[in-house]
Amino acid sequence: MAYDTKKEVEKAYLVGVVFSNKEDVQISLNELASLCETAGLMVVGNNFQLVRQITPATLIGSGKLEEIKNEIENNGANVVVFDHELSGSQARNLSDFLNVKVIDRITLILDIFAQRAISNEGKLQVELAQLKYNLPRLSGISGTSGRFGGSGVGMRGPGETKLELNKRIAQNNILKLEKEIEKIKQNRQVQRKSRFENQAFKVAIVGYTNAGKSTLLNLITKASIYADDKLFATLDTTSRTVWLCEGKKIILTDTVGFISKLPHDLVDAFSSTLEEAKDADLILHVIDVSNKHYKHQIEVVENVLKDLNITCPVLKVYNKCDVVENKDNTDGIYISAKKKIGIEELKNEIIKIME
């Protein structure tokens, strides 16, 4: 299967939806802007509304929509990205009113995954997640893509369901993909069993997307896994054997990054890769301590680990310490994977836990 990953310069206008005064909408909108940049979009503006009562047809009220429509026209935006899940009919109604393509955060994340998946497993996982997400929306979104072209953000990847497909064909494709992924999952279990029989100490690297997990893996293992300063730079699980010192061997595994409001279908689709974390003897929780919202990111990752019923020790690794002055956290190790700072201390701490 081939991906249509042709980049188009699209101008995006972001819309946040807040249901409580306690929510920090700007954190979420900033992250949405980073996701847009990763997907190749140019962000030209944003707005948000505190919603007391959801408007079923359009999610937000008509007054705010008029305001957004004027700003879209002034900024020349040709795609609107909502930071909240939209139903198929809501996306269609909003698109009709605003006269531009309308997608939600989940569609955007799926589009990024479609661009970034490299391995056969990763592509299958993305395709499955896209089909599952689009299946209940087929009738609602029918006809919306053709009005604004069949390419660009939200239209990439084999799982971005062709709208002429009926639900039965989509359901059959989902069943087929699930069987293929189950086979891959079984093969992964055989590989894990083999590593277990070799009595290697298993260490899984987890963390918020763009925290520096792949850079750390490359540094410790001297591998050449793709790493970039973008969200979801790598999607595929990678395991490497590492000798920390004489007689101390570990299997080090990088996993897909986490993010707020990650689609449930995507978590389900990538469950086989997250199982590497479940089987680990130690979790390295890599944290981008230079991000001013890093405590919120820690909370997101810890909630996912809790959902996975992780019971092994977790070592917090505060990365990018070279760009921060305060090192107030005493519950982990400070490193800079890029500057190769604190790596020996990290290795020694892993050895201590092994013993």
C-alpha cells in the first residue's frame, strides 16, 4: 500500500473548546499548534469558547462561529482544526457554515501517524485506527472532502477511508487488519519470550512525545534511530541489546510517545507496542524538563502507565537539563541526551536497580 504524503502548504485556524474555567485552554492550543506544524500546516490564528451547553449541530454557538468565520476570511485560512472530537455531522455542518475544510485534533494526530509510520506493523496500526475512527462518521462526513480537494491534512494514509466505501467493506477491512496485527503481536510475544529466556534485564523507555526518548536510545546503544525535534518523530518500537558494563546486559526498548487526548482507537491499535512496557523490569520515564508544562506531561504519562497496570520500578529521567537552571526534582536523574550529560550516572542507577 502506498501513502500519499505530498506536503501542501495549508493555513490552519485553531478552535479550542473549554468546558470549565479551571481548564488551561492555552496549553492545549499550544500543543495543537505544534501538532499542526508537525503535519505541515501553517497556523494563522486561534480562538476558543467556554461552552456551558453543547450545541448538537455545531458544538459551539452561532455567535462564536460568526466571529471565527470573519477571522478565517481575514487570515486566509483554508482549514479549521478543532481541539475537541467532532462527530461526522458536526464536521459537515461546520464546514458548510465556515466554507473551509474542518477537522478535529484526532484526525490531525492520525494524519501525522500516517506520515510517520515506517514499518509494516506501524502502517497497519495506523490504517486500523483511521478506519475505526472514520467508520461511525461515514454518513456524516460524506461529501465534505470532495469540496475542498482530496489531499492535504486529514486525507493521508491508506486508512483514511475513501468515502465511497460502504460500511460493510470498511468493517471487513477492520477485521482483516485486526487479524494481521494479531499475527504480528504473537510474533512479538515469541521474541519477548526468547529475550526472557536469555535472562536479559528489560528496560522500556516511555515518555511524552518529543521528550527525547529516541535520542537517548541512540546515545546508549550507538544506534541510528530517526530522532527529530517534532511530535511523534518515531512511531515504531525499537529494541537493542546493551552492555552497561561487564556482566550487565540489558534489552533497551523505545516506545511510541504519549500525548494529551490521544485517540482511544490509537491506543488500542498500538497496544502491542505498549506491551513492551508491561513486560519490562524497569521503566525509564523520559521527561522534557525544559518544557514549562512538563508536570502536566508527567501526569499524562503516569495515567497511561496506570491504565497499563505497570508494576515494575519507574525511574524518572529529566532530559534537556542543559537548558534549565533549576534542578528541583529529587526523584530522578538529570541528563541531556543531546549534550551527553549525566549518561554515566543514568547507567549506574540502572545497574543499581538491577542489583
